[in-house]
Amino acid sequence: MEFFDNHKKLFGTALGLFVGLTIVVAIIPAIENQKNNAPLPNAMPLSAEAFAGKQIFIANGCVACHTQQVRNVEMDKVWGSRPGIAADYAGITRTDFWRNTATLMGTERTGPDLTNIGTRQPSSAWNLLHLYQPRAVVDKSIMPAYPWLFEIKNEVGKGEVEVIVPDAFRKGINGKIVAKKEALNLVAYLQSLKQTPLPDGKMPMDFLYKKEEKAITKTGGSIAKLPDGQQLYTQNCAGCHQPNGEGLKGAFPPLKGSPIVLGNDLEFYVNIIMRGYDARPEYAVMNAVGMDNNLTPEEVTAIINHEKTSWGNNAEKVSVEEVKKIIDFIKQTAKK
């Protein structure tokens, strides 16, 4: 009983057990984990701007609604090309000496997962408009707007970025909406969020509980297996051009009734998807969706055929062979 009556021995023993268990259960496994997991060989560290943007992401509580983890189930396939692995987080360091916000994996998807958002939505114009007013690009979005990351100016200065905002969201604003440094840094961080490809020769982990793919599509009288064009459009195009194909007036052009979509200049059409397009001052600059997202000829064909036959459009579909020929030429030209 003397042990229990001696508070120094009692609390000293309890402290020793606590420290010992912490070392055995937490610290040693963590050190071993660091030894056994390293960043993938071609992983890119955050730039100074992206790191500053990460602090803004943390300060505004974005992790409360957005995860950064692709689970190994089929429903997560829309968020990345493969399930997440330990190496995806191995290169992330402490925020500073006092704060260990190393990973921002999150626990809730009130908004979409951001693991691969830099690939899924690489357009800086879209991201800036989305931060300024989310409902301008996603009609029923519940995400709060961040107008304090922007300022109203009479003229856009050298090196400054104007945000193209639809008229419906410019009520009471006279002047140009310009992104502050904080907004540009936050977008830099979002655009840095890309899944690093596995080293050559290694196959990505399979997703569990796979669904049957829609595969059969008619092309030029023959039957060809193509991906789901509607799903690809949703993943790569709907953010700007909207699910109904009507775009956003003053920001992103409509595809419904578009002369490019309904026309016969397939080379121009494919070039826009692969290389992007500058339609200023009427619309924001479109990024090179096809090149940025490594879209295959089959995927580009599926997107084009979906756009040509949706929202009242009734144009003739194209074949994979036609699209592949144009994409091969684009890639050869890009190498020169």
C-alpha cells in the first residue's frame, strides 16, 4: 500500500508507462513508416506560391468539406486515376515548428475530393470564378463565396489577373474584379494537387466493386467500344460549359447550338479540346484540357460524340480513327 500512498511514485510510474507506451505504440512505428515510405520518384514539391496557398486553404477551413484521399472503391474513381497510397503523402512536411498540418486528408465530402483537382480542373479562370462566386459555375453549390480574396479596380494593372464574372453576379459592381495575391496562391495550391503517376512498369491498384462500363457506341456504321462520353464530359467539361451545355454568359461559351460542335471542322474542334483556346475578350481562356488530362483518342471521341448529340444538338458522330489521326499530329507537333 505504500506505493499507492506515495504520490511521487504513483504519478512517476504512470508518467513512465505513458511515455513508454507512446514511444512503442506511436513514435517507433511512425519512424519505421517514414523509413519504409518515400515520395514517388517524379513527385513535385510545392512551389512557394502553392505552399502559401496551402496556408490559405487551412486558414479558411476548406479541409472541413473537402477530402484529399481516393479510396480503393469504384465510386472514388471519379476523383483520381488510382487509389491513394502512403507515398502520395510521404513528401508532405510540417507547416512549421508548432503546427503539424502535414496532410489534409479530411473526413467529410460535403464538397468533392481534391486529390486530383489540378488535373480535373486545371483552368485558373474557372478556379478564380469559383472562389469569387461558386454558384456562378455550379448552380446549386453550397460552398461559401470568398470575395475578400478579390478587389474592385478601375483598371487591371500589369501582372494582375482579372476575373471574368457573368453579368448576373456583378450586380452593384462598377469596375473590374481583380484577384489578390491570396487568391492566386490558393489557386496555385489547388492546381498543384495532382496524382503522381506510378513509376514506369508499375500498374495502379485496381478499384474494388467495379461497375459495368457502357461500352458500345455506333461510329460510322461500325460498332466500336468507347468510354462513357457523358461521364467524361462531366469530369472534364461540365465545370465550365455546364451540365446542360449552355455555358455561362460572359465567362464560358455554350456548346448547345455551337457552330464548332455542329460544324464539320473536326481538326479545329479536336485542337480546342487538346490545346485549349483563347476567346478573349468575350470569354475566359480555355486551358488545354486534352493535353493536361492526358485524354486518349477514344476519350476525346466519346466527348465529341456526346456534345454533338446532346441538349438538342443533332450532328453526325465522328470515328476514333479520325480523331486519333489529328491527335497524333498534335502530339508530333508539340515535340518539335
